[in-house]
Amino acid sequence: MSRIGNNPVAIPEGVTVDVKDSVVTVKGKLGELTQEFDTVEIKVEESNVLVTRSSDTKDQKAKHGLYRALLNNMIKGVSKGWTKELELVGVGYRASNQGQKLDLALGFSHNIILDLAPEVKVETVTEKGKNPIVKLTSHDKQLVGQVAAKIRGFRRPEPYKGKGIKFVGEVIRRKAGKSA
């Protein structure tokens, strides 16, 4: 039995959830998200959303908790939004943005210029004596995570000096260098 799938999802004020056929649409102050669902049944009761399955097959058990978590992320996204922060660790690593264009100087011969989706808001913070930080904000959790992973993929943190792009709060497992 799925413990996560059995929990109801609370709907905050200002958020509407519509279920038609096998598509769920969630609308809120920050935007609108849609998701297709199969093998489970979704019911909207007063200020809660319930996800139920019709049988105990392995496939339905697996998707029960998944779809409940996706629905919860959608509702949180359109009401509060999701934020990911990336930190650039390294000498000469810089980040700047102009609108939806993110300009990254990561030690390559040319800067990396990345055009971001209009749903993702980008902000760069540069303070003297601290590492530059890139803040990504959107109502879609999957999209924010995907964009953050793509940016992190340009320079993954390496284990010897810890240089690279890492998430704020991420702990890099360090290795000892050569012993003389």
C-alpha cells in the first residue's frame, strides 16, 4: 500500500483543479500546469484532491504515489513557485543575465550564452568576496530542475579542488591529492 498515494493533497486558496478524461489542469496565481494521468483515479472533494487506484497490480501500486507527488508539486508550483540556486565556485567564474539570456564565463575560450524558456525567471547575484549565484524560479518544478541540471552540466564540481557549478547547500565529497 502506498503511504504517499493515500494522503490527500490540500488545495490552497486561489488554486483550481480540473479533471477531464485523464488530464488534470491546475491553475493558480503563478500560472497553469497540465498533466496526463493513467491507471489511477483522481477526485476533487471540497479543498482536497484524492488519488485512488482500482486494483493492487504492480503497475498501479508504482504509479499511485508518483501521480500524487506530481499533483502535489503542481499545486505547490502554481501557488508558491519553485526555486533552484546554483553557485559558481572557481577563479574567474562569472554569471550575468540580460532578460532570459544567461551568460556564463566558466574558463572555456568563449562564454556560454544560454537562452532560457520564458516560464523560467533567472537572476544572478554577484557580491564581492563571494561566489556568483544563479537563481532560477518557475511554477514548473520539472522545468526548473531540468534547466538547473543543464547549467550544472557545463562544469560539474570536481572532487580535488571543488571547482565547478554546484547547487547551494550541496556537499561535494572531496578527495586527497597526490601525497609527496
